[in-house]
Amino acid sequence: MVGRMEVARRAGVSPAVVSYVTNGSHAVSAATRVRVEAAIEELGYRPNAIARSLARSRTFTLGLLVPDSSNPYFAELSSLIEDGAYAAGYNVLLGNGADSSERELSYIRTFIDHKVDAVIVCPSFDFSQGFDELEKMKIPSVSTDRIWSQSNIPAVVVDNEGGAHLAAEHLISHNRTNFACISGDDTRSLSHNRTTGWKQAIQQVGIQVEGNHILHEDFTLTGGWRATMALLEQDPGVDALFVASDIQALGAIRAIVDSGRVPGKDISLIGFDGIELGAYLNPRLTTVTQPLAQIADTILKLVIALIETPDAEHAGSQVLPTTLEIRESCGCTPH
């Protein structure tokens, strides 16, 4: 196996200079760096990862915890975060919390045991103990998708209330009269804010919503299908439906078809998230789109800043805007 000594001899420098280049721990002239990097390339030298970590007090590893890795939204976001982290020189350990506080805490402890440099987490119902452990171990952390009011950890989220407001306004423009909403657990800030934004928009134009027209179900295909079937059974006249996640909206479209109705014609439907799959449905899904690339980029910039300058003052929680992607499921005919 090629070692530092061989690289040093080939480049005409000391072994210490090879370490300076590979670890980035000391300034090295541009000409020397070029010679060392050329020798590394020619000899196929691979620096010892443990030694590199010790030299810089880092493992160049991030922990990423999501509530459901099978959900297309989190799959797409995870992929973007991993790509960005890799480009920045970090590897990512992925944990699927499966909406279980116990499982999430187990992953957090695994991340801590593996000495990750930072953690990115999308918390579920009760993540207080997980945040407590991260703060106790002084591990830089960023939350995403939902704001956790009981923690000082910064969050990167979107304007859930404003996005749902956009969806409701568009449904109103279709002159629908019988509105309903399917959302997730209302104890979560994300679900609550999306439901609130939708409700406020329709109430502003004098439309009142019955309590049984707001259903809360799992953020899953089955949850969306089940809620929509129950909704149409209790009120067959529903003609406008806001669904607070695209994965639920896919199930809702299936339920509308199963009930003998035509999505976009008999019932105007809008989802929320902007997953890629929505553009390939029939009808294609009108949805409130989250800026996934911007979310991933913002998270990584914040995380890396927390790692590299822990004593500096950093940006706090950030709220990013959403846009409405108009397709056919709402009843429009995009060009």
C-alpha cells in the first residue's frame, strides 16, 4: 500500500507537507500543493480517514433523520442533501424514523456514537429527548420540514400557511361550492399550518366549512385514499378538495376514481409538496411546490457554517416561499 513517505519522495517534500495538503491543516504554497496532488494521483495514495479525522477533529459525516424514507418528498430531499454534502466533502448517514419516537432516538444515539459532525433532522410527534441529547452533546443540528418550538435548534421550513392559502384561492377561482381538506395529524405544526392557511382563505370569501369536512390521516397513499372515501361517503357533493401532502393526494385521486368520479372535473383537487411523480399522473397533479433544491442548499450551508465556525453568530430559522404549480387535477388545462 502506498504511504505518505512514497508520496513525499515523489513530490520532493516532507511527509508532514503531504499531511498538510491532505488534511488542509496548514497553508501550503500553490506550487507545492500541485506537486503533492500530482504525486497522490500518480501513486493512487488514499489518506487514512481516521488520521484525517483526528487531525481536523471531524469525521466529515452528517446524520440525516427523516420520518418516512419511502415518502417521495423525503426521498427527493434526502437525495439533494446527499448530493450537496458529497460535493462539500461530507458523507451522509441516513436514518428512517418511521414516525416512531423510540426509533428516532435510537438513530440519534447511533449518529452520536459514530461522531457525526452535525445532524439534520425532520422530527415527528415528540422529539424533545432527541433534541435534548443533541444539545447536551453540543452537536451542530438543523431541523427541517417542521418547526420545533421547544428547541433552540434552527429550522429550515417553507411557508406552509401561505402555500395552503394559495391553493384555497385557486380552488375558489373554479367557482366550487363544497370545500373539504385532508391533512395530517393536527398536533404537528406542518399539518396545522396548512389546514389553517386553507381554512382562512375560504372563510375570507364567506365560505364556511363543516368540522367533518376537515379530515386528519397519515401522510401516506392509504391515508389519502381512506380519508377521501370516508369524505365522499358522508358528503357525495364535495367538489373542491385540498390535500396537505402530495402522497395523500395520490391516494385521494385513486379514491375519487374508485367512487365513480372524475378528478379535475367532478372534484377540483390540489396537493402540497411538488414531488416529481405528481407530473406523471392522469390527471397531472396541481400542487403547492416546495423549493426542494433551495431547501437542501439552505440546510447544508447552515450546517457547514455551524460546523466550521461554531462560535460565530449564525442565521436562525428560515422560512422559504412556495409556488403553485397548476396542472389538470384542479380543473385547469395548462398550455
